[in-house]
Amino acid sequence: MSPELKGFILLSILKMLVVFTVVLVGVALLTLMERKVSAWMQNRRGPNRVGWAGLLQPAADGLKNIVKEETFPAVANTGLFLLAPAMAFIPALLLSGVIPWAAPLPISVDDFGEAIHAGLTSLYLEPTGRFISWLFHLVFGPVSFHGVLSGAVADLPVGFLFILAVSSLGVYGIALAGWSSNSKYALLGGLRSSAQMVSYEVAMGVSLIPVLLLSGNVSFSEIINRQQAGTWYIFPLFLSFFLYFVSGFAETNRLPFDLPEAESELIAGYHTEYSAMKFSMFFIAEYSNVVTVSAVASALFFGGWDVPFISVDPAHPGLLGTVNLGLLFTLLSALVMFVKTMTFIFVVMWIRWTLPRFRYDQLMALGWKVMLPMALGYVMIISTAIYVIEHGLGIESARTQSWILFGLNLILAYGVFGLLDRGRIVSGSNSRTRVPGPGPVAGARRVA
């Protein structure tokens, strides 16, 4: 094995350990964040007993689930009952591996062992550096790397399609959890989730087609680069973002789309019969999917790791100039991506504690009668507009195209939200025919 290949493999393993560790620890902290956000919205304090300001509450919850008794329903299908949590957990965790979390980092190292020695020597740890360098050479031999290291664990050329494909596998874990429990409430939750996720996956996939039309690529890195050259796609494709984000709520079973685990109807839905860590794995999968939906929204519509007003492409300078790729810019871009993703996660939690739950007929009607036709119509309008702009008007500048599409989206948004949605499309209980009630009782006194 060549030193360059060994360097690529070692750096990939390092990225994998960093990303997956941050995601797993972050998911645990998101449970605390959700409880703090709900407490803030309800004028409470939230968890504040375990550790400073309650920061160790996720650790306490994890320890409780680890030592808690495992329960197995007597008539459950044991094999599928044990397999279901893993089938929900693994796809949710895999998705974080193809998202670019930071800008690419150029690396040019002839020998990693010598680089470690030099770095520790500069910190006045020369004996330690010599020992670690000797041990590194003993285990790995000569290792080098010359090139640009991607900010994703695996920078797939079809990363966008990978997200759509693997995210659809999570429905198997939920459906099997409901069926294998041999419980009526769990089965109803699994059936609800299957119908809901399949319905909104269609709308989600169609809603993202305009992104592919505008970028001309299915690689996350290329989509982010195209946004740097033009504008963030939230401006020219606002309705696409709206449809994607609403579908993301349904895909992650979050309020107001949490019908598969509606506690007022199904006790706990598909995971009613689960306890201890198997129960926790469903929640880890749910929060991992929330992170994925938020990170994908950041990458596709808000430039991903793109730092506002700063460009790394000299051909398309930003308002504040152009910078070269390097360690400092990579760290800054990772911070920007983190802020964007956490903003969307906060919005998801905000909406959970704001809106009530849909009825199931409303949920399915919204998906098939509103979201899907709107997404299909939007694809036709955007594809026609892009063709007219490029071939009819002869405009090739990415930024000019984006601002023309932004004006078109303003008109479409006014038509959708201002004219159409007045109880005609998203119709609730008020659209039903009301049966007139009995008149006032004769002789009754009116109370002011």
C-alpha cells in the first residue's frame, strides 16, 4: 500500500470518528436542548438538577436507559423485535457521513510521523514527540498525503441521491417495530408511519428537483460551489425550500406530523412495547434525522459551509473579498455550518411546542392533494423559467439568473400564500358543513 493511500485512509477514519462522535454526543445534548426550549417557551426552568444548569441530564438519562430492565413481549416476534431499532438507527446515522460539514482543507505532508515530531517539539515536548513518531512509523510505516481533504466523511458524487435513498430505509425499522410487537397500538403506529413517510418522501423528492435543475449536479460539494458563484438557493427557490422543510417534519415524525406516536390515541405508537436502550435508539434515530434534515436544508438552500460575503473562488469574489483555503477558514466554515444547522433545529423544536397535531385525514390530504401537486407545478414553472432565461434571453450569469428567479418566486409565493390558501387548499375543521344547533331555550336568562 502506497504512503498516499495510507494517508487518505487514516484521514478518512479520523474524519469518521470526529463526525460520528460529534453527532452521537450532539444528539444526546439535543434532548436537553428540546427540554430547555420547551421550558423557555412555557416560562419554566427545565432540567437544572443534574450538573451545572442541567448539562449532565443527558448522561443521567443515558445511564438510566443502560441499566433499565429490558422487556420482551411474550407473543412478539423476537428476531424482528430486536432488529427494528437497529434498522431505524443505522440509516439515520449513515446520512451524516455524506454531508460537507466544513470547507475542503488543503494538506501537503511528506511524512506524518515527522510532522507529529515537529509539532510536539514546537510545544517543547520533544521526547514525547520522538516517541510518538517512532511508534507511528512502527505501526503504519511511511504515511503521506498531498491534496485537498473534503469536509465530508465520504464526498460522494451522488451524495444528494444517497440521502434520499438511505433516508427511505428508516421506514422499515418503524414498520417492523409496530408489526413485531404484536400489539394493536404499536401496529397502528407502524402503519401510520409507513403511509406518512412514503407519502411525504414523494413530495420531498419532487420538491428538490429545482435544486438539481439550477445547479446541474447531484454532489453536495458542487451544489455549494454553485451557490457561491451565484446566490444561496433560498432566494431563487424559496417555495422549494418551503415544501422540503414541511416534508422534513413529516419524515422525522415531528409535530405537527407525529401521528405515528400520538400519545392521546396510541399510547406511544410503534415503540409502545420497547424499553431501555432499544427505546432510546428510536429517539436517537429521530434526532439524528432532525440533524440530517437541518444540515441538508443548510447545504442545499443556505450555502452549507459558505461564509456570507466571503468567497474562495477568485472568479466569483464575495462582497468582502476572496480568501484562500486553509485551516483557519476550514474552522470558520465549520462554525458557520454549525450555526446554520442549529438554527433549523431550533425552528423544528419551536414549531413542536407551538402548533397542535393534525388529524390523520388532514395529514394525508396535505401530502397528496397539496404538497405533491404544488411541487410538480413548481418543477414545471422553474424548468420553463430556466430554459427561457438561458436560451431565450441568453443570460449566463449565475447571479443574474438567481435574482430573476427570486422575482418569479415572490410572485409565486404571493399566489400560493396570499390568494390560494384561504381555506380552499389547506382546509381544516372549519371547511366542514356545520349542522345548525338548537336555538336558545325559552325562558333562559342570558349571562353577559
